[in-house]
Amino acid sequence: MKLTIFLTSIALASAYAQTAPMKPAPSAASAASPAGVIARTEASPVSLQTLLALEKEMDGRIAATKGSGLPCSVLSPTRGVYVSGLGAVFSAEVELAPTPGGIGIFQPTAGPEQKAKSRKDKLANVPLLEKTLSDMVLSLAASPALKLSDNDQIVVAARLSYRSWEDTNGMPGQIVAHVARRGGAVKVEVQ
């Protein structure tokens, strides 16, 4: 027992001796960052409260998107950011239609008929979600709440979620709609 304690203390002492000494805190003069490394900007033209309100509105619009009677599900709430010189970017994780019921601990996968119905429902919602995202970027571009410059872009993206048992062949992984703040046509990319 004494030998174990002795060897442990020697190991700790040698490990402590090998650590580098702490550097003193930089002075105010040396704390200035090199040019081009960190740029601080003035207040954002888009307030956090504005982004939060637009995020909630977008969640509601996505959840109201439905074809064949089944709405899209917002799995992770929309998040919006403003990037100076780029514009506003909003994204959410979306399930195109609810997963069939009865899937759980005792039935880990869906049956063939449930899989086929789920795929049909999700495919029906793809063009509807495209339209919803396209309408969203147009309403954001016209919104007085977003005080963006004329050169800024507005991007709305839906990352689509699927279960491991789903056949994703021919199914999109994300849908992205974007438009210039002033002018230009909405571009929708289904990827």
C-alpha cells in the first residue's frame, strides 16, 4: 500500500513538473486583435426579437403545409440569423408527413403498406412545401420588419428528416428557397 502511494506521488510530481507555466494575462495594448482576424460590427439591422417573431411565423406556415390531409411536422424550430453582407438565413428540420402510428418499442419498423402510404404522403407534400418556402421568402423580402440592404439575400431552408426504414430514393434531402431583397425571381432548389 505504501509503495502504491509512493509511486503515485512520484508520477504526479513528474507530470506536474512537465506542464508549462501559465502565461500572464495580456495587457490592454496587446489584447488588440491583428487586422482582419476579428471584426466587430455595429448593432445588427435585424433585432433578435424580429428574428424570433419571424421564426415562430415560419414554424406555423410549415406546419400548415399539407397535402392528402397530412401536414408537415416541424421537428426542430426554425432558426434565423442575419449575416452582414449576406442577408437573412432561416432553417428548420421538417418531416414531410407524420410517421405511421404503431411504430414503437414492440414494432420497430413499419409494415410494407405503412411504408408505401408514408412515402406517398411525403411525396405529395414536396411541391406544397416548395410553394410554402417560396411564399415565405417573398413575404420576408417585402417585410418592413427586416431592415436589410438592397444587396442582401433572403434564404429559407427546410432540411428533411426520414426514418432509417424509409426508402429515400428520389426523395429530397432539403429544399432551399432564396431571393434577392430587391428584385429578382425566387429560386427554389430541391436537393
